[in-house]
Amino acid sequence: MQRDISFEEKQALKKLEISRSEANDHVVKSGHRGKLFFTFVEEGEMVSVQQPVAVIGDPDSFLLELQVDEYDVAQIRKGQHIAVSMDSYQGQVFDAAVESLKPFMHERTKTFTVEARFLHRPPVLYPNLTCEANIIVAHRKQVLTIPRTFLVDGRFVLLDNGRKQQVTTGLMDYEKVEITGGIVPDNIILKPGK
């Protein structure tokens, strides 16, 4: 009888150990310290190992993920200055710097991911905010620029006399293009279609 009691006690202790271990498996813990931004599930809901449960992060350290076209990716270098504007802070521009370039092109969008960090961040940020970022690849002073929409076939402009004039271009972004030759500041150019 003593042997049976001892055996049952050992079995009970083993079952208790297993129950405690299983109970710990049902407690969700983050591997990182931070602020809880959002939970995807309600208390009591069943989740699988692969299912995200929450978004946790450091509110003082936001990472910017920027998509850069394959046409421009060769100009990107670590440490380059970035001017960031956001819909939630209209009219303000914030400084950031390139931290890394992921050397893999997304096949569908034909873009590369550039990671950056704010040098001077906005006072309040939330995950998944959108931004527009201009990575400064070069500086030029005292240059002639025109709106990019004034270019015809990427290398011509229309003069006020209706003549098509070939130009050479330099740096450009989505709005402006540097003109390095073909016209002078005194030339009057027309927007195509006007």
C-alpha cells in the first residue's frame, strides 16, 4: 500500500508539472519591451502559433520603410539625408537618414526597401503612418530647373514660338528637373498640351 501511495504521489506531481508547463504555453509574452499599440484578438479567442496577436514597439524609435524605384536605387547610400513629409503633419518637413538598403527587389512593384531613422522626429507617431520621402542624392546651387511636366519625350521643351527645343537634363525628382543645356533662363517655355 505504501508503494502504491508513493507511486500515485509521483504521478500526481508529474501531472502538476505538466499542467504548469501547459499553462505557461497559454500565456502570451513578448520577446521585446515596448508599448502595446494594437491587439488583433479578443481575450479568450483561440490563436495558432503562426497568427499575430499584437503590435508592440518602442514609441521612441520608429523605423521608416521607404520604397525606392529600381531606376533610382543605384544612387542610394547609407547616411544620406532624407526630407520626410507626412499627411498628419502637413506643411512640416522632418529630417531622417538612410540606415540600410535591402538588396532585394520586390517583383510586383519593382521597388527596393530602404530603411531610415528620423534625426528630428515628429512629436507623436503611430505605426503604419504614410509619408513621402525625398532622399538627397546630390546638392547643386544656382541651377536652372523647370517643372518635370514641361518635358516632352524626356528631352525636349516647347518654346513660346512653338518650336521644339532639345535640352540636356541633370538631377530630377517627381516635380522638377535640372536643365544643364539647350535653354537659358530668359527662354519662355510652354507646358505641353496648352
